[in-house]
Amino acid sequence: MNKNKSDIYDINDYTEGELYEILDLVNPSDRELEAKILMLIHKYESLDTRSSRKLVKFFNDVYNYFFQDSDAVDSDIEENDGEEMVEGLTNMIEKKNSKKLSV
């Protein structure tokens, strides 16, 4: 991890393992990972220095790196009229909808 000062805030220069190391986490659950990143964002938001603003951006980028696909999942649920689809249970949803129609 030979980073010069100009690129230490660029998350594209880090591996996923290095990001976990920066966060001081080993094999975290999604919930633990999200909590740690949000805690660091809030910690540095409360300071008003140039370096703290860079750290806030860095940790926001880290958050987006790990959780960028969760927005796509949320939009898929919205596209299905709010019905949460569970893989393998499509027949149950179809039966539930057909019961609504027959009532």
C-alpha cells in the first residue's frame, strides 16, 4: 500500500481487503460494515477541517463501493408494486394474487 498524499483518498487505489483493514474489520456482516462506515462518516462530519471533509468523502465513497447494488434491489421491489419477491416463492405470490381476484 504505497500511496502518495494525492491519492490516499481515492478508493479505487485500494483492494477490498485494504478497505476492510482501514475500517478495522475482519469478515464483517453487511450490518456491521454499514454501521462502521456510517459511524466514521458522522465522526468526521462533526469536524470542520479540510482533512475531515476529505475523509467524509472517502468514507461516502467506501459506502457506495460496498452498497451500490442495494439501490438496484430497492428499485426492483418498487417496480413490482411493492411486493417483495423471494426467489423460489413466485407461485405463492401468484396464488396470493389469484385469491385477491377471486374474492
